[in-house]
Amino acid sequence: MIRELIVKTRTIRRFKEDEGLDETVLRELIDLARLGGSARNSQPLRYMMVTDRQLGARIFPHLGWAGYLVDWPGPAEGERPPAYVICLLDRRCCQGPESEARIDLGIATQNLLLGAAARDIYGCRIGSFAPDISGLLQIDGSRYKLLLVIALGRAAEEVVLEEAGPDGDIRYWRDRQQVHHVPKRPLTDIIIAPGSPPSKRGSQ
Ligand SMILES: Cc1cc2nc3c(=O)[nH]c(=O)nc-3n(C[C@H](O)[C@H](O)[C@H](O)COP(=O)(O)O)c2cc1C
């Protein structure tokens, strides 16, 4: 069961733009993020919901999409995300180093995305964003630091997992039918026995 949900929880970058998400759903997803583990239990993450289409349209040009798909500039009109969750670090609440908050961020956003996939909502974490977004959202930079943007919506693309080949190439790619393929390293490549010599495989 949990494996099926994890397999289903794929990054989606083309959305049904006209199918909006309401804030009630986003609040439920943020509630799942809230319940994740947190270093020192300091819980320094804060979230901003963006469902307003005009604001979303202003955020969109500041996002970097799918770096490996060099010929693809990102979702076209009609397939852009209808909603965003903006993840912020509250500096006043951050007791440890930022690296700890970033571990919290991974846990929190995975909770959120798992909960979303269970509702047939998908997303894309976007770490590649221009700092201008903080201004657009009128974020108080003295207190909050923008860590991550999550684009969310209903999927308008198919994504499949596959095993990375012996060359260790992990770049995602699209086939002629525009199905998005995501290579994951084989289990045998990622489990390392204590004292084992360095592997030649999967080093990319
Ligand atoms: C911390 C983090 C930052 C990411 N930033 C971006 C990004 O800026 N743009 C993007 O298109 N995808 C981004 N992604 C999505 C990854 O490319 C995606 O997770 C990866 O291709 C594997 O696909 P999967 O999530 O379906 O397993 C990011 C993912 C993570 C975890």
C-alpha cells in the first residue's frame, strides 16, 4: 500500500490548468506537512498558499522547469500550475542551522505530496526560482527566507519510473508520446556493505 502511494507520488510538470484547487484542500495538505519530523522539534517552516490565478501567473515566469529537458521551456499555457504552496523558513523560530531546516523541508514536502497523490493531486518541487518571488508575495525578508516553491494541480501528463541502466544515467527524459520517464538507481547500486570497495557503477 505505502509502496504504491510512493510510486504514484511522482513529480508532475504539466497540469490541467483550468482545474483549480481550493484552499481547503491546500490547508489539509499543509496539515500533513506540519506533522512531519523536525530537528529539535523546532518546526521552523511556514507556508503560503497561492490559488489566485493572477498572482500565480506572476510567479510562473520566475520558476525553472526540468533542467534535463533542454528543449522544453516549461509548461505551456493551459498546462501551467493552478496553485502553489510556498515554503518559508521562519528565522525567528529556527533554533538550529539552516541545513536542519532543509531536512525538515524534505520530510514536510514529501508528506504533503504523498497526501496530494492520495487525492490525485500532483506537484513539482521547485528549488530553481528567482528571488523576485519574495517581492511578488510581499514576504518580509528580515523574518522569512523562501526555501521552496511547490506547484500543484491535476496531472496532464503521464510519468513512469524505470531502472537506471548500467551507465548510471539518471537524467529524466520524454519519449515520442511525451510520456515522462524517471530513471531510479537499482537497489543493488545503492546498498553498500560495510568495508566494500568503491563501485564503478552508478557513479554519475
Ligand atoms: C529539493 C528539490 C528541488 C527540485 N527543484 C526542481 C526544479 O527547480 N525544477 C523542476 O522542474 N523540478 C525540480 N525538482 C523535481 C525533481 O527534478 C524530481 O524530483 C526528479 O526528477 C525525480 O522525479 P520524481 O520526483 O518523480 O521521482 C526538485 C526536486 C527536489 C526534491
